[in-house]
Amino acid sequence: MEHFLFDEAVLQTLAHLSGSESIPPKLVEMLREQRVAEKVHILNQRAFLGQLELELFSDLDESLVSLQRRLAQESVPLDLPDKNDLAALFKIMHDNACGRNICHYRYLYGEIMSADIYSLFQESGVHNQEKMRELGTRLRKSMLEPGGLVDGSASFSLFMGRDPSTDALFEMYGIENSVIEETN
């Protein structure tokens, strides 16, 4: 999970192992801020593409261009595609033609589960080797070993003891729940 790589202690350990001096705290903070900005942008893009994909294959009562424009204004207002740019629609059509139906929401769901699981490791103390070993074994047995033979949601619930929550993802990237609730 990529989240561990941005833990300051992990970054310092990696710097030490590569023979470098420690990474200045200011640089670590800059790395985190850059990552958060990139991830929020990616999450917004995936939400846009996911919603576009769902609405594209439902009962449409507007043109494809106006649908794309409306959803882009809601999800990615700072990164609106040009009116003549149908790349998002073509990407969805191509993905579906290749058998990757509703693939953009799958990525979002994966991000939600990943952040949620990482938050459990973080709460347990990333440097507590005994607890990490216990959680790692549980993760391996409940999610990794069964692989695709068991539904991802069922594996997640077996590991976490509950359904996925967006709270950890929102907290990790500084997204306020109140902003999300206001837009719905």
C-alpha cells in the first residue's frame, strides 16, 4: 500500500538505507502536500468518469456532450474538458468494449478500501511490530489468499469486521465530509 511510503519514519528509513542523510521535515511535508493534491485530482477524475459511465449506460435524456459537460462541472470544475473534447466518452466506450465495465468506480472503491485498511494499521501503531505482524497475517488470510475467489467487499468485511467507510479516505486527503454532503 502506497500510503506507508509517505509515513515520515518510513521515508527516513528509506533515505538511511539508500545511504542518504535524513530527509528534512519541510521536504517530507512538501512531498505529502504534493501527493495529496495529485490524489485529490485523481479521485475527482475517477468520480467524474465513474458517474459519466453510469449515466451513459442508463436512460439518457440529454446529449452526450451536455452530459459530459454537466458532470465535469460538478466533479472537476477546475479541469473542464473542451466542448469538442470527447476523450472521456471514448475512454469509457473503449473500456466497456474491452470488458472493463464500470471500471472507474472500481478504482474509487479500491481507494476507499485501501485507505480504510491503512487507517487500521496506522491506529494500531505502524512501528508496533507485533501488532503489524498480527494485522498482516489477518490481511493475508482474509483478503490476499482468497484473491478473486471471494468478493472484495466480503473479504474486506471479514478483515475489518464492517463495511468500507469513506471517512479514512476523506481524512487522508483533507476532504471534508460536509463539502461532500452539501453537493448531494
